[in-house]
Amino acid sequence: MQQEITVIDHKKLLETISFYKQKKARLIAITASSKENTELSYSFDANDTSNTVQKIVRINITNETIDSISEIYPYAFLYENEIKELFGVKIKNISLDFDGNLYKVSKKEAFNPNAKEETFKKTDKTVSQTDKSSKKTEQKDNKSSSEKPAKKGGQKK
């Protein structure tokens, strides 16, 4: 498998991604890494003739807002929500934006070395449906464990 890496400016992201879509390239993954800046890598499987070529598009981001590619590759919304939430990358127009609620994390932007030390405080508004259903299950379990099963064959005097 060959790899071709292209580094682009974030302003050319949609244009570049559209080009790969027109070539029927399959989006494999979007990954992020952070040191001083955040680097995003968009990996594609471009089945050129008999050779599979992995094409990687990289962009470096400091504080810029980038466009979502979820309009071009609909399943990209999961990658983008994860990157937005864990790395603090500003991504606009995500088709299904979880707005920081994809994961339950104790530290905001956990993988962003430049993020402020901020932890989440749980409020009534942030209680998820999963939390509500697990509380109901706990209540049901507590109630059923306090009830004693009836004895068979009657009681002795």
C-alpha cells in the first residue's frame, strides 16, 4: 500500500475533500494530534487501478474555525464531534452536532494541551437519558431486593 501525504491550508479543506469524493475515494478516518497546534489528518482509500493508495490530507490549526465535511461524507459527524470535544477544534456546520455531549468526560478538551483546567459540573440539564434509565434500574433493584419471597407450603405455628 502506498501513502501520499498532502498538507493544505484549512481554507481549502472543503475543496480538497470534494475532490476526493468526486474520485470516489472512501474516507477511512479523521485523526487529530496536539502539541503546540492541532493537526488533523483525513485518510482516504483511493482505489486507483489495482493499487490501493492511502491519501492523507493534513491541516494545522491554531485557533481557526474549520468547516465540517459531514455534508460530503455524512458519517464524518462522529469523527468531528470527537475532535471538537476532546481537542477543542472549532468545527462549524456539523450535520449532527452533539455540542460537547458525545462523551462523558471529566475534563473539557482532555487532549488539548493548551486548554484551561476546567472540569464539568453535573447539573440537571446535563443528566443524560442513560443516567435516568440507570437510576430507574437501581430503584427497581433496591425495591425487589427488599421484598422477601413467600414461603412454600404454608407457615408453621
